[in-house]
Amino acid sequence: MVAVHLCIWHLTNFDNASAGHGWLARAREAAERSNNLTVGGWVTLLSGYFADDRSEGLRLLEAAATTAALQEDLDLATMATADLGLSHVIAGDVGRGMAMLDEAMAATLAEPRGMLEVVVWASCDMLAACSLVDDLQRATEWCRAADRFMETYGCPFLQARCRAHYGRVLVAAGRWTEAEQELERALAMAADTGRGPRTEALTALADLRQRQGRPDESLQLLDAADGTASGAAIRAASLLDLGRADDARAALRSELAVQPAEGPDYPLLAAAMAEMELAAGRLEDASALLLHDHLARNAPSYPRSAGLLARASGLLAAAQDNTESARNHLGFALDVFTRLELAYEAACTELHLAVLLRTSDVDAAIGRAHAAHRRLEAIGARQKASEASALLRALGVTPRPGRPSADALSARERDVLELVAAGLSNPAIAERLFLSRRTVGHHVSSILRKLNMSSRAEAAAFHARRSSHQ
């Protein structure tokens, strides 16, 4: 059991799979000599976690759960339940998997027992599943519960990974100010916890920067992170924003080539690739991607994937002059994104609908463009908001001014804004933040430009209103 504990410890605290493998091998050898069924159950559980083959991993996890029930080992039972729950979510059985994860979290947080690592393990499984299916409400509720555990026991790894997963969910939900705060905390906490949480936080922050219309910063963050499937899609979108379409297609194509077609990441990448092919006028290539057999079988299990594939299918139908099919697909995608509270995806889809309707129903197109512009301005997606403004002007309409949002401000600019609101002068701010006066002046100018304001007093009033609503 010492070897079991060390295996789990290296995985949950240091993200060191190599050391985890080593201690698992030691535990397996000792368990075979002792014939202790409980220790054997723990070895089986960890072997299932490490298994490369998904079906074999599931078989081992189920065997560990059976052993836990027979030996009445509650910690083993909880970890097996959490791992099985995440496995079912990854396999597309979302309802069953989430129910098991809820059970595991309730069991481990209600009364933490001898192995506090079980809380870390179950929490990471839960938040990974929430991130996969964009379940903001569940992620928020369990993060609050885990926070209470961390206040009592302290756990930098859980804090870093929780913050990274939760930040990623907040990015998807369009709550970008909160997302940036969570991700910055995750990066600060990840310094001593291995590369996993750091990679997740950097990738999520890169996603945020791309959506904010800051592709150069997005690419810099991705360069600092280890490669991931979601990172490849973000890199491709950032490259496309910079006008490097060929590089963007190459990034997606290389990632698609190594992703299993039945995996949860494949539909997301295929939808992004299809939209990129359509933008380049390659209708046949886009159609071939969207007709892939695995997409029809797997995407419905993941709502965001289903929405993205529907949107790509709608754009393909529009390119083929099948307006009715295009409206149906785009309408379905918009419904999915709205139900999931994915503000950015919903706004972009509404913008596509406006473009589709501009020749057949100008009033409807204007309404859709206004709705997209309002959503994009509200969350701070400046580049896409500019596209909506351009479409409105092309339709003969002056865009309505959007409400100012702090989401476009950097962390340092928010610090400066807080001190401006407190009545400090630029020299006083420079002294307080250990910056040069010139740098503070640049920050103040940038703040006013991003908030579309003309004076410090106006910015201070905005900060006061925002603070009163938080």
C-alpha cells in the first residue's frame, strides 16, 4: 500500500506518470506476493487508469469496483466510481457518467477519510468531464465544495487543476473576466505541481486570447504549453485570424491525422477543419469531412460537437445554395449553443445566419446581426464584434453602441483602472505598482480606448458600477 500511495501521490501532486508507473510496478509485485485482495484491487484500479486500450481500461476499473465492494474499501470504491464516471462520459454515455461522478464527489467530500488523495482524484475527474461537455453549473457547484476542502487541508495540485478546468469552462461560457482570474491563479499555483495543470491553464488562456481577437498572444501562450488537441484547434484559429490560412489548415490536418476518429476531440477538430475548407472554397473536402461515419455516431453525445458540426453543415449547405437546409442547420446549432450558454459560439452562429439572410430577408438579417453584435460586445470579442458592425453597415444600419466591458482589459490594466477609480494620479499609480509613469500613461490610454471612453472620470464611474454588481 505504500507503493500504491506513492503512485497516486506522484500522479496527483506532481503529474509524474513515469514515477507513477514505477511505483505501480512495485505495488503489483508486492501484491502478488501478499495475495491481499484489497491491495490487488488498488493495483487493478491504477492499471485501468494507465491502460492504453479504452475497453481494457474499463474492464479493469469495473473489476476494481467489484473488489472494493467485496472488501468494503470505501476509498477504493470512490476512486473506481469516479474513474468509471469519467470513462463513460468520454465514451459518450454522459448521463450515466455524470451520475457516477456526482456520487463519487458526494462520497469523498462529505467525510474525507484516510486517503485525502481520493478527493483530488475525484475532483479532477469531475472537472475534466464538466469541461468536456461544457457543464458550467455542475463545475461551479463542485468547485465551491472542493474549495471548502482546500481551505481545511490545503492542496496546491487540486487548486491548480481545478482552477484550470473551471477557467476553461468559464471561457466557453463567455464569463471572461472570471475566467482570466481563475487561469492566472492556476498558473501561479502550477509552478510546483508538474506540467499538466500548467498546460491546461495556458491552453485555456490561449483560447481566451484568440476569442478576444488577440491571436499573437494566443500563439505565444500555446508555444509555452505542451501540445494538445484543443490547442491545435486554437492555434489554427489564431493563424487564420493572422491571415495564415495555409498554416492553419496544416495545423488542423496534422492533428486530425493522429486523433482517433472515435475520440471526443475528433468532432471538434473535424468541424473546425470543415469550416476552414469552406472558407477556402473546397466544398468537396468539407463535405467528405462532415460525412465521416464516426461523426454521426459520436457527436450527439457531446452537445458542443453536435452544434459545431451542425454549423459547419449549415455553411456547406449555404455554399451549395441550399438556403432552407442552411437555415435549419444553423438554427439547430444556435439552439444548442444558447442552451449550453456558449455565448461566443452562439454569437458567431447568429452572425452566419445574418449573412445567410441578407439577400432574402433583410429585416431578419439586421435583427440577427444586431443580436450577434450585442453578444460579442458584451463578452469583449472585439474582432468578431467588428465583423458584425461591418455587416450592419453593409445592410445600411448604424451599429448600436455596445456596453463597455472589462473583459477586453489585461490584468495589469484592471489594476490600473482600480487605482484610477480610487482617485490616484498617474505618478501615484506608478509608485504603487512599481511601473514607470510612461507605462502607466500607456495603460490609461489603452483602458479608455478599449472601454470607448473619453475621460478618467468616466472610467472611474464604470469601475464603480461594475464593482457594485459583483
